[in-house]
Amino acid sequence: MSVVAMVLVPVIYLYIGAQLPTLESEFDLERLLKQSIESERKSVQLGLYEKSKLPINFVRPDFARLPKNLVAFQITERGCPTFFQTPREEGFRWAKRVMLGVINIEPEDSDGWCEHVFAQNLAVRIGAKGKLEQAVAIYKIHRFLKKDGLIAYDLHSMRVEEGVIGVEDAAKELFKKPLTELTLSQLAEFQLALPPHGYWSQMRSCQNPILIKQNRDIVIDNLRRMSLVPDDLAKSAQRQPVACTQED
């Protein structure tokens, strides 16, 4: 890195950081997400003739509330199935990733890719605009959230539909049951509804259940091939009919 860059980068970081809301701790992140999410939920509720049973309050994200198989699906489908088996990306390597992300360059294959994706999702959700603001927000968020925190905050603040925010709300809307009660086959279908796949509307309308099952079985097989779920459990889940075709 040149001397000019060594001088300019900290100055730019401080200048851009001053344009952002205070973001120095997990408490700040939680506060910003709470404001945004509760505001949207209240706005949607006011416009509904029949009031939704989904909560308005945003509860602090907790990794322990997430089914382990949902986490496994999420990291596998994002392309980093070894996410929890490798060290957290730190120092110059992480700073380089964040800086190159400004110009849409991915420096190298590593699980730092997913750390960047999850942190960027959060940066966008707290209102960071443009590549430079997002880069500074990503760097700040990564300073105080560990790997499990990045996933927990990402999944618990994920917007899947207007007013439906977070995987707990989404599970209740899609399956009419709590997230913790979903089976492996249902979690695989749920993963299809979430990013990076994003088939929420197709899943809600049960559009082409044959294709849903085919894709669900591929998602399950991806987990099996990475030894994140036993073969017998994976095969049993693949034999299940698509959830939306079953009678209550």
C-alpha cells in the first residue's frame, strides 16, 4: 500500500463514518434495526383490514434461537459450508476485502466472503447508502459481531415481504408454525424462499410443487454431501411431499 493510500484511507474512513448513524457496538446495531423494522411493521399493520398476528416488537437476535439445520442450509447455499470451521477473517486481509468490495472485486476464495455478505446485508438494512458508506458500515459491524452474530442478525432482520421481517415471522407466514417446529424437509423448502434463492412468492402460492420438490431435494443433498446432515436423515426428508400440498 502506498504512503498516499495509507494517509487517505483513514481520513476517508473517518469522514464517511461521520455521515453514518452511531455504529460502535452491537447495541447501536440493534437500536438501528429496531427503529427500522418496528416502523415498517407498524406501518403495514395500520394498513391491514385484518390485523396480522405477527409481532411488532423487534427482539434482539439470538443465534441459539436458530435451528442448526437452517444455519447449515444458509451457509451452504451462500457458498461457505465450512464457515464455522475456519478462522474469522481479520487484519489486512479483511480490510483488503472490504476495500475491494467497493469496486466489486472479490479478492480470493475463503469464508470471509460470507462474513462480507452478511455484514453488507446489515449495512444496507441500517440505511448505509452507496458503496463507500456500506464499506465503512461493514467494517464497523464486523468489529463487534462474531461469525454466529453475523448470521443471527442477518437471518433475524431479513425482509422477505412487506412487514414480514426475519426468519421467525417468515416461518409463521409460510408454514403457520414456529420456526423451531419445522422439519428438515420444511427447512429446505424455507431456504428456497430466502435469499440467495428468493422464491418466496412461488412458495407462498405453491407454484409448481414438482419443481419445488426437485430444488428442495438438491438443497438437502448439498447439505448431505458436505456431511452437515446424516445420509439417512437426508433421504428421509427427500421422501416427504412438499409442505404446501399437504392438508392441515
